[in-house]
Amino acid sequence: MFTADASFPSRTEGGSYVPQLWATRRVGWLLDEMRMHGESSELKDEVIRLSRDFGIVTPYTAYLVLEDEDRRNVPVNLRSYQEMEKRP
């Protein structure tokens, strides 16, 4: 029999992808459940909540990708979505 002593840190700096990975897998499972057993408000609400919290695109959510006009120094009056500009 082989044994080895190992020590693990109580906290690591890496692994920040784990919550995103978990949420993506959870959303996939919920969508599968809805396809197999029908949509319920509880499942749909959880899919929407997770997708908003973790930025996951689903049949119930969508995201608009905007060009970074601020970084390119586009004058404010020429920007595509002026109403979405952050105001001081």
C-alpha cells in the first residue's frame, strides 16, 4: 500500500473560475430538466438568476456587447449608445 503525506493551504489565490464553472454546469442541468420534464417557474427563475449573476447566455437571457468607444477616445457626441455612458 502506498501512502503519502500532503499539506494543502487553507486558502489559495487560484481557482476563481470555479464559481463560473459551477454556475454554467448548473444552468445546463436546469435547462435539461426543463426539456425533459417541462418548464416550471422555479427552474426558469433559477436559470435567469444564475445567468444574470454569472453572465451566462441562455434562452431566457441575452447580452449586448458594446464596443469600447471610451478606450478608443471616440468623442461622446459620436458614440453609439450615449444614453448608456457613465455620468460623473
